[in-house]
Amino acid sequence: MVSLLELTLQLSRAADMVSPELNHHQRLVAYITFNLGEELNFDEKKLNEVSVAAILHDIGGLSMQERINVLKFEALNPHQHARIGWLLLKDYREFTEIARIIKFHHVDWNDGDGLRFCGETVMPESHLIHLADRIATLIVRDDKIISQKERIFEKIVSVSGRKFNPDYVKAFEQLKEKEYFWYDLESISNGRRYYKKINFKDQCLDIDELIGIAKLYARVIDFRSNFTAVHSEGVSAVAKRLAQHLNCDELTCKKIQAAGYIHDIGKLSVPSEILEKPASLTKAEFDVMKEHTYHTYVLLHQVQGLEEINEYASMHHERLDGSGYPFKLTGKELSLGARIMAVADIFTAVTENRPYRKGMQKDQVIIILKNMAFDGKIDTIIVETLITFYQDINKVRIKAQKKARIRYEAFANLLG
């Protein structure tokens, strides 16, 4: 069993890794939101929902520039990323209400008129995150945070009623006098432990529920770029089918499927400009790209119960001869699941269509895989299995990626 909360926290952390300027931004906003909610006597359910929404409130910022634009107090084009966040989360039962809160978290209060926006109802919790988010943007990281409290409060009060619900501003006025609040914010900014924890309600996921959340991860990872919009879906489908042909038990097949969805979560730390570059990467750019496997491992390592899935996911660029990355593991150190993932990732990458090139044909793909197996890079038995069942495995990939492409294009169309 795996914790939904831990998965959510790591997804938030991954999204904040896109730029050093973000520096635990979503965690800061969640902490401010939780404390404000307590001051306002929110009940446990409401407090939990708004805090989780705050942890994920910028999940729709698909590029580094989008995220940086909304770090300014007067945010640039703020509603786009909020809507994207809603679109990403709304179809998942665990995040339905949270998605509604996120959708309008940049709507101004406007003397109460902000409870409606573009003909839709805005949840009061959205306005609380709006206040918490703007408080966080006013923090100057190079100075002691507690020394900034009056400046921050004066700025917030100056737009109370116009931008923020005055009742929420009063709650902030009470909260600002508590020294621990500012000390905790500084500790969070510096990645240290802090005094007051957010009491999230948690739930444990079985393997099928985990696969559903892993699909959400795949969306967040892949939808950042038209170049990679369907990659994780393809890897997951290919890896699971390979595992089935290799006679893995059902639970292992499902773990491999989940690993395929999340194997590239570390790519959230890679700038879109590198992900979408149609030409060859420079050495410096490739060094940045290579980091994604390390970040995948570190992020997933925090989640208890995900150990095997993490190994399968984060070792997909390791090679049997020790020439891969990031750990330089050799064949005897790599599990069957990790070996399957490596072959599935290569196969999917060379066969899928990208905006700048068509996928390779069967003969070319077989030559590449056989050569890599002959050179001791990837597992010969897995390659032989893939070649034996080539038509079936490729059919599964095409079907999975066609569905993913339809979802991606519908998503893009909704954004206009």
C-alpha cells in the first residue's frame, strides 16, 4: 500500500524543481493556507482540501516561464495555469474538489463579486489560496523573513477588498503576530524541518488505485511538451506487455505498468526549452537532461511502499555493461523490471512519432535493439521476446499512444 499524500507531496516537489526561483513555493503556500484556515476555524475536511489544493495549486504551470510569471505580486496571465491545473486534475476522483479550488485561485475578491468568474461559481477556498500565494510572492528570500512581516502586511492590507477577502486579511493580521509562523516559513524556504506540521488526511492506495494516480503523473510530465505528449503512455503499455510475455506474475506486471507512467517524473526539473529542442543537445544541455533519472529516484525514494516501482522507473537509462546513468549499475545489479523498462523506453522512443521526425520502421528498430544487446547494453532475452512478439507489442503501443494523443489534443483545444 502506498500513501496518496506522499505521492502528492512528491509531485508538488517535482513541479517546484523546474526553477530555483520557485524554491518550495507550493509548500510555502500550503503552509500559509493551512494556518490561515485554522485562524478562520475551517473544519477538518475543508482545511484538508484547501491545503492539498495549495500544495498543487501551480501544477498547471507547464513551463518555467509560466511559473516565474506568477511569482510576481501582480501576476502575468495568471488564469491560464490555474485552468490547466484544473484540467489535469478534474477527472481523478481523489482530486475532484481540489481541482475546482485550483481553477480560480487567481481570481480577485472585488468586494465579493469574485465569488463568480466567467459565469462560474468560485469556491471561497480559492480566495484563501489567492491570499496565501500572494503573501508567499512578497517574501524576499535573501532577508530574514520575520523582519519583512510589516511590509508584507501593509501591501496585503492596501488591496484588501479589491484583491482579497477582508475576513481573510483579518485572519492574516492575527497570524502575523505569531513569531513561529515566520520562523517556519524561513525553515521551509531553506528546506529545513519546521515546528508546525500540516495535518493532512491521508489514504492508502492499492496497486490499481496507484496506477490511476500514476496516469496523472504521466499527464503532468508529458503534457509539458508536444514532443513528449504521449511518451509515458507508450512506455507503460510496452513495458507491461513485455512483462506479460516474459511470464511475470500479475502484480509485477502492474508494478511495471505504474513504473512506466512515472519513469520520467524527474523531467519536470528539465526546462521545456531543452525538452522541445528539435536539434541535437549540446553537452551542457544533455547533462541537464541526464539528471532526470536521478531526480526520479530521489523523488520516489521518499514514498514508502514504492521501492520496487522506483527501481524499475529510475533505472531505465542504466545499461548492463555499466555504461548507463545515473548510478553506473551493471547487469547483476539490475532487476528484471529495470531491464524491461530500459528496453521499453528505447523501443518507444524510436518507434513513436515526434513533431520533428517519424517513428522508425520495424527493420531499423530491430537492428538498433539487436546491436545494443550484442554490445552488452540491454538484455538479450528481453530483446528476443520483443522481436518474437513485435507486432503485438507495437500494436499495444500504438493503441495506447493514439488514445493519449486524442486526450492531449482535446486538452490543447480546451486551452484555445
